[in-house]
Amino acid sequence: MKFATKLLHGTSCIDPVTGAASVPIYQASTFHQADLDRPVVYDYARSGNPTRHALEEAIAVLEGGERGFAFASGMAAISSVFMLFSAGDHVVVAEDVYGGTYRFLTNVLSRMGIAVSFVDTTSLEQVEAAIRPETKGIYLETPSNPTLKVTDIAAVCALAKQRGLLVIVDNTFMTPYYQRPLELGADVVIHSATKFIGGHSDVVAGLAVTKEAALGEQLYMIQNGMGAILGVQDSWLVLRGLKSLKARLDVSTQTAEKLARWLSTHPAVSRVYYTGLPEHDGHDLQNRQASGHGAVLSFDVGSRERAKALFDRVKLPIVAVSLGAVETILSYPAMMSHAAMPPAERKRRGITDGLIRLSAGLEDAVDLLQDLEQALDALGPAEQVADDKQAFSWA
């Protein structure tokens, strides 16, 4: 089946008991066991629930993995996956990960005796140089948040397999529609389902998928033991959002591409980060390992004052934490997604005080452009403007 069909008919799309086209919300914490000598599929909702199970099956099918897991948030998924490691282990991590991941790794995981090295994973040489005898895994986020650096997943996985290392990939920006890391050799894929998979700014959720069943059993013990599960009503909301994933991303990605090309011509913008632009360093690699460039881009207006002035003038996008929703969202990484990262670390990663992240929604692209245009025009030219900026055309 093609992806659009698989979203609707891949698995668990019809309730096996009633035939309902929407899997019901099984609002139950415990389940009757008619015969103690015959174990049942569901006994206690922390260990398993039919609504959550339907979502976990669905994401496993879409990512091409053996086991899927639904967690209470994206960070619950990330932290649970890191529990696969033990005291004394070492993990190589992409240096420009989401700020919440950075906070967990530096403030929590470090207290458990698990060491982390942050490296530029776009350089295979740096990844290899960071591997130690005690290294047990490599954690990637590609394209990265918020500067959209692209890591060669297959190359890192090949290196990892030579050393017997796990590879974990945060696939939130791309979703399984555009990118499937397990097919490129990764062992675990993670999503903040709050974003594109849920898609409507109405649920907080995390998902993880393991490539192999044995690793899935390990992660299930962690999920069941720690109990950071996704509730049944939220599981139903994510299932509902998942059905329209392709349709939403098709529109949002087209808008993001148009806005990125236009922003790259505007004199108030000093730099645009979007893998769909041919001048982006990771453009060709993204074309090879993914089928699309997604709906997220970032652009730099030069300073915090100029960024705030833009936020004060825009009328259509909401200014908020998060991304991947039906409405366009503008975010300020220095004070939102990456506020937990020290200023010096942000600067080293290119997360400047003038950087703005944009997640394109489902509004008309022309309306968004005109709104951004009036806000950017009021800023005046940026101090550093590329000499080769050309006039923008929708053609």
C-alpha cells in the first residue's frame, strides 16, 4: 500500500468488536480476567490498553518497525529510550538537539553515570572520533532543531554497526511520511507526536518504534516499569490526527518552500535555514535519504529587538512554543525551545538572538507571505545581506 492508504488502512483502523470506523476510547484502568489459567491480552491499563495499542501498532507499521510505543510526551519517549543504557555507558549525541533533550542529558542523565559527548554529526569523522570503548549508542536529530543540519543516517548507522552501537533518531520534523530511519539502518526512531503526527495543537504525546522485536521487549519493560504512558483520550486524538498526516504535510511543505524562497530574497533577513533551498548545505543529502523537506524553516533577522518587533506586528501566525500544527507557528528558540541551553552553547550552534523558527500551517500561502512582508518591511534591511539575493517569483 502507498503511504496515504496505509495511514487509513494499515492496521487497527476498524474496531474488531463493534466494527466502528474509529477505534473507541476504552476508558478503563483494569480488565476482567475470566480464567486465571488463561492470561488475557489486557489486564491493567499501564501495561496495555486497546486504544493505545491501536496507535502503537499504527506507528510501528508506518515506520517499518516491529514494536511501537506511545508515551505521555515527546520527552517521556526520549527519556525512556535513554533508559536502554546503563551506568558507565557513553552516548554520542548530535550537538544541536532540541533544548529539552539537551537539558535531560546534561541535568538528569549525567547524574545516572551515563556520559554524553555532543558532536557535529554532519561530520562522520567527528562521530567516529567521539566513540570510546564504553560507547553504546549514537543519538541523531535530522534535520536538526532549529538550524536544520542534515546528518547522513545510513553512513552513521553503518559506522555504528561496525562497533555494535545502537542508533536512535528523532524523526519529529520529517515524520514517517518523508523519512524512515529504520529503513536506513537505525534501531529506534522517536517522535514528539505533539507536533505533526497529532497536528492540531490539542495533545501532548510521544512515540517510539524499535526495528527489532527483542529491543522492543526491553523498551516495553521500561515503558511498563516507569509508567510514562499516553492516556487513552490522548491516544485517540493522535490516532485521529495521524489519518490526515499526508494531506496536512503536503500543503504545509508547499507553503514552507514558497516562504523559504521568498524570505531568502527579503532585505530584512540575513539568513534562511531550509533544506529545500538548493544552497542549503544538506540539500542534496536530504533529497537522497528523505522524500520531502518538511514544513519547518528558520530565518535570522539580526537581533532580539528585531525579532520581537516582527512578533509584535504579525497577525496570522501564532507566536508560541511547539510546531507541526494546522496553524502557522512562529517560535523564538533562544527563549523557547532552547532556553535550557546556555547562551554560549546556543551561539556555538548558530542559535542567535535574531533566529526565528517558522512551522508552516494550512493557511493560504499568499496571505502568510503578505503578513510576513508587512512585518519584515517595518524592520528595515538587515546588517548583513547576501549579495546574490534575487527578486522572488511564485513561478
